[in-house]
Amino acid sequence: MSRRLLFFLLIIASATAAATPDPDACAGSRIHIRQLPARFNTDLLRHCDTAFPLADHPSATPSCSSLANHGLGPRTHNRTRSWYRTDARLLEPFFHRRLLDHHCLVDDPARADAVFLPYYAALDALPFVLEPAMLNFSGVHGVPLAQFLAGDRPRVLARRHGHDHFLVLAGPAWDYSQPPDTDPRLWGSTSLLRRPEFDNFTFLTLESRAWPWQEHAVPHPTSFHPSSLPRLRAWIARARRSRRPTLMLYAGTVSKPSRPNIRGSILAECANRTLDVCNLVDCSGACALDPIRYMRPMLKARFCLQPPGDTPTRRSTFDAIVAGCVPVFFENASARTQYGWHLPPGRYDEFSVTIPKDAVVLGGVQIVETLAAVPEEEVARMRERLLELAPRVVYRRHGSEEMGMDAVDIAVEGALRRIRRRVRALEDGRPEALYSLDDDDQVI
Ligand SMILES: *[C@@H]1O[C@H](CO)[C@@H](O)[C@H](O)[C@H]1NC(C)=O
Ligand SMILES: *[C@@H]1O[C@H](CO)[C@@H](O)[C@H](O)[C@H]1NC(C)=O
Ligand SMILES: *[C@@H]1O[C@H](CO)[C@@H](O)[C@H](O)[C@H]1NC(C)=O
Ligand SMILES: *[C@@H]1O[C@H](CO)[C@@H](O)[C@H](O)[C@H]1NC(C)=O
Ligand SMILES: *[C@@H]1O[C@H](CO)[C@@H](O)[C@H](O)[C@H]1NC(C)=O
């Protein structure tokens, strides 16, 4: 076992509930962290690096070094206190670590308003999506957890039919939604979200489906994890005063798509353009682990393009927000319909630009022209609004001082809000209200 893994295990094992909470401050927010056997969490950290020699791509599994700092990854360089090489798949252990800092933890599940399951679901899925011999069993992803919860202190689960349980799933919900009876099994996804045992749990995912009664999207983690308010403020100030000679930037895959799509249109518009109009940052390699490659250019750009890739959302949206580079969306599923807890859906026009993708791909609308036509004061206003919202999508470092609500705080509040609403519906005998999404989006 590596020393790093051992260290992680020790911290998780020795952490206990925080000091006695103020009873009123914790009303409705008491969280019990369910004790799970190590096979559901820390044992899965062994899936790093060479655990799957058959994996066709070196980045198919998180590298073992990305386990450092409870999943934030190693620092980008020795002297930084805020920047890390973060692999999003380690959001599960990171969230677990952050919840151990929560103010309202209770040991007794009967006193809890919500039960957090520290299950590292995306890491547990790796064998099903990387090992050919396991493909045919991807329908059983999660069954051992369901069996454990049904058999070990079954009252915890039964008390509210699971409506008060929540957990993190560090990936797009779609990757966990393959119907269990699909035959032959499709590559690349499991049926975790289709297991009837988990129908009533709230999953925090990086991307939700169109009708997300089971999950809610939380921001993709960026590489910026400040450990204090002055560090957060210093970065925001830097992004605010940065000179931005480039009109627009796209960071992502730069190979030509086989069929016309929005990415193809972006590449075509950027071909032969000078840096003051368009900057293409080639992220075909492992860009996410090398934030300097795109953060510097993003600080110099006024707009950052966010076309859908394999799925509608992308990490780059959040890198852009942190850099103060106004995001340009081509469909609402890329953010507006996803991150309602963190970014106000009704105010996207104040901090982003939306150009419907059909207008570009089929309608001949030019992205460069559209963005160049936005007056400079308007861009500055959007950037200001964006930087005001940026702290809400930042995952601050564990163990850091409070710095307003960060992405984890907001996600936990959102989950608690949803759980309180469901438990009320349950207690009032209003089953029709159980899965409503009415009050899901917060007015910020
Ligand atoms: C960073 O720190 C490590 C360990 O202290 C050291 O081995 C390495 O040389 C340092 N790197 C730089 C660029 O200073
Ligand atoms: C998986 O199931 C399919 C039928 O659905 C079968 O053809 C295939 O041989 C099975 N693969 C393995 C590795 O068992
Ligand atoms: C989910 O909740 C509904 C309504 O409370 C309940 O009837 C059902 O049994 C629950 N499902 C599970 C798997 O507990
Ligand atoms: C870009 O330049 C190349 C070679 O100079 C040319 O073949 C191509 O048509 C140009 N593309 C655009 C979109 O102007
Ligand atoms: C995206 O959302 C906005 C605001 O709700 C709405 O006006 C617009 O029609 C939506 N666009 C599409 C393509 O659905």
C-alpha cells in the first residue's frame, strides 16, 4: 500500500464529528455520514494507474499521484497554495473529506436530517467500463452497496425509504443510466442509476439528465482550490485586472469532427485567425492535469467557447468562470439547465452569451461577428458579474477557513433542501410532491 493511500485511510478513520453544534444553526441540516466497509470507498483508491493494464488509454484510470491532498491531486508547483492537478473522478473522496468538516454531523442516524453515503461510485465503475471480462456484469454496479444497506442496520435506510440519502457520482448521470436489461451490454456505462434500490437517493453528478429527479448537477472541479479568503480574493482581483487582447478562446479537442457540428464550426471560424481574434488551445492530451496550459490564455481572452463534446457539459466552463472569461454556450443543457443550485438560471444573460448551435451550424451565424458586436462595456459588466459568481463554483481546499459558500457548501445545502422537501412530502402523505423539482433552483 502506498504511503499516500495509508495516510488517506488514517485521516478518514480518525475523523470524528466536529465540536458540539449550536442546536438552532443545525436545525434541518444534521448529517450522518454512514460508515461503509472499505470496499465501498478507500479500497477503491487502489484502482489508480496500472490496476487495469488492458485500459487502452493511459488516462483511463486516475493516476495514483492524483490521490494526493484527498483527491485534489498534487500541487502544480512547489510554491503554490491554490493550484492542483485535479482529476474530476476523485471528487468522491474529496467530497467525503469535506463533509468531515461539516458543522452539523451527528453520530446517531435517527437524529439526522440526511444520510451521506461515502461511496466512491465512479471509481467502483472502472472495472465495468475498462475490463472486457466485466462488461457483461455492468448491470450489477451498485448491487453490493444495496445489499449492504438493506442488511446492516436496515432501519437507517427504511426509516424514510431512502429519501434522505445522498451521495456523489463523479461523472455525467448518463454514464450510469444504461437499462439493466440491455443485451448485449453497451460499452462505457453502467446501470447504477437504474437500480430500483437507489430510486429515492439524491445523487450529486457532474451532469444531469433532462429530467433529473434522481440527481442534481454540481460544478466540474477546476484546478483552483484556495485555502484562504485572501488567496481567493487575490486571484479574483488578478482575473479582474487582466488585459484581454484575445476576442475568443476554445480549449478542447482540435481534431476535425467527422460530421458537421458546432465544434467543427468553431474550428473553421478560427482557422487562419490571428491571436487577437481566436485562440485554440489544444487539449487533446491531458489538459486537465496541466492547468497552466489553458488558464494563462483564458486570462487573456474576453470570451471562452463552450461547445458540447461527448456530453453537453464541460469542465472548461468552470475554468473559464474562474478566469473571468465570459462563457459562450451553444445549448441550454451545457449549463443553464444543469447547475441551478450554483448559478442562477434566470440570469445567464448577465454573465454569459448563448448562441443556439443550429443557428451556427445550419443558419450561417458567425460566432466571431456575434461576439465582436458585443460592446466593450457590456463585456466588462458580464465579466464583473461572472467574477462575483465565481466563488460559488470553486471547490475550496479541505481544512481551509470559511470563505462564503463554495461549491461543496452549496451542493450540500441543495441536497439538504431537496431532502427536507421530500421528507415533508412523505410525512404529509403527498406522494405526488416527492419527485417535483419546483423549488430546486435557488434564486441567488
Ligand atoms: C519541489 O519539492 C520537491 C520535494 O520537496 C523537490 O524534490 C523538488 O525538487 C522541488 N521542485 C522544484 C521545481 O523546486
Ligand atoms: C457477453 O454477453 C454476450 C451476449 O449478450 C456474449 O455474446 C458474450 O460472449 C459475453 N461476453 C463474455 C466475456 O462473457
Ligand atoms: C421510494 O419511495 C417510495 C415512496 O415513498 C416508496 O414507495 C418506495 O418503496 C421507495 N423505494 C425504495 C427502493 O425504497
Ligand atoms: C486557411 O488557409 C489555408 C492555407 O493558407 C487555406 O487553404 C484555407 O482555405 C484557409 N481557410 C479559411 C477558413 O480561410
Ligand atoms: C434556453 O433558455 C432560455 C431561458 O430559459 C430560453 O429563452 C431559450 O429559448 C432556451 N433555448 C433553447 C434552445 O431552448
